[in-house]
Amino acid sequence: MLEVHESAKERMEEARAYARANGIEEQLEGRLEYLRTYGGTFEEGPNAGKDAFKVVLSMDFAPLSFGVAWYRLQLDGTYDEQPFLVGGMIFEGPQQPGDGSGPAFSVNLNSVINGESFHGWRVCT
């Protein structure tokens, strides 16, 4: 299950518009699908048919990026009140390299060690 927090809905539209304009829409949608299906769905038992995790996207200070929180499904069918994991879906591209510099201040070791460039979103914890 994937939810976009109210504070991040405009950011999501901005990210989708950027992705469409730059030919990386499939990459963005792939990351969102990965988060939507994270952990799978219970096939049997009291939580049959329910997603193992609720994933919530929120605002991040870095342009086109999001905070991510994962909430586990409990035996009673509710999700944890506190996140099980927290991380980000961080944008990296021409104006935002993954070398630790601003505006994202995020490091992508492939960029730093191998000098590889990347244009899209990465999920990290």
C-alpha cells in the first residue's frame, strides 16, 4: 500500500511532470510500484489480502525528493503507529548529483566511486 501524505501531493505532481518532460516517467513509476508492493500481500490467515506494509511518502527538503516511512501490518489488521523503517526516495540528476553536494546532500556510491551518472529516483534507508 502506498500513500502520498497531503504535504507531498504537489511535490508528486511536480516529480511526475519532470519525469514526463525528461523521458524518465517509467523509472519514477517503477520506484513507486516497488514501494507500493513492498513486502507483498498476505495470502492466508487473519490478514489475508492485506499488504504487509503501508508506505507513506512525505516532503523532503531536496528538490523532487521524498521522505519514505514504512509501517508494518500487525496481527490485529492495523498498521504500526510508528514507522518500522524510514528513508527517502531521492532524486539524482544533472542539477542534483549524488556526490554529497547540495541541494540533496545525498551520496550515491556508484556516482562517487565509479563516476557513473544517474537520472532518476533511488529508494534508500
